[in-house]
Amino acid sequence: MSHGPSHLDLRGNHERRHEAPRIGFIGLGLMGHGMAKNVVTKGYPLTVRAHRNRKPLEDLLAAGAKEVKTHADVARQSDIVFLCVTGTPQIEADRLRR
């Protein structure tokens, strides 16, 4: 089984890509940190925004993630953005942040 980035085409066939999709992650709490850590340790380029608790962020940076200052920077530097926040109010607030 391959552990690196791959692409699943419409027929369900996996094919290696020369460049992995750039992943952005917002929400580095208990669940988000674990998910983001899996992304970066599997070789995907990971961009994250600072979290009020810097410990999870520092762990991801040590694993190869890149920190940016704003949610908009996460979006600009990512092909896919994951939101791992509490609920709808947080998603709406995050969506409106720059």
C-alpha cells in the first residue's frame, strides 16, 4: 500500500502525481492537530494558521508545515482547505476573516 500522495481518478484508479495537492488546515485543536499531523507526515505540503495554543502548531511546523498569518493566506496557498472547528458559527466567522 502506498503511503504517499496519490490521485484517484473517476474510474477509481490510483495514479501517482508529480506534485501533491497543497493542503491548508484551519482548526488545530485536539482533532484538527491529529488530522493535520497525518497530512504533513504523509508528505503533503501543509499550510496552517496560528492557533491560540502554539504547542500543536509548533509540532506541525517541526514536521514540515508552513505557518501563515491569515485565513486568506491559507486559502491562497492551498489547493484544498480543511476546517476543523466547533460548528457553524465558527465556520461563518472563519469564512469572513481575512
